[in-house]
Amino acid sequence: MSVSFKCFARARELANTNLIQLVIPSVDRTSLYQMLQQLVQQYPGFDMAFFERCRFALNHKYIANVDAHTVCDGDVYTIVPPISGG
């Protein structure tokens, strides 16, 4: 299974790229949370505390619960880190 993540702002800085593609063995059900754990293992700049502050989108719609969301082969997610301004 192949899943991609578009990285913006701080996520792009931590990953040192604007697009990450993860390839994992196909399983019946993989949650977005499990994919984020894979990102933490492969990209040392990331940690789960950072991802807890981020939002994630698929097809321009935010995902409410990363634990319950099942990923599908070919999905492209957007990592939206917290943004502050003034």
C-alpha cells in the first residue's frame, strides 16, 4: 500500500521535503494514526506530540479522528500544522 503526505510550514521543515510517500505491506485495516507512527520512525524530526497539534485532510476535507480513519492505497493526505499570526 502506498500513501502520500503533503507537508506544509513546520511539517515541511521537520521532514525536509514537501511530499512524503510511505509504502507499507497491505493489511486489512490500517489507521491514519498507525501511518503517523510510521512517519515518526522514518523521519526523526517528527514526533507524535507534533502530530497531536496538527490537522489532517484528505480530498480537501478535514479528518475528525485519526484513530478511526482507515487509509486506502493511493490516499494523499495534507498535514496542516498549527499556524499562528498576529
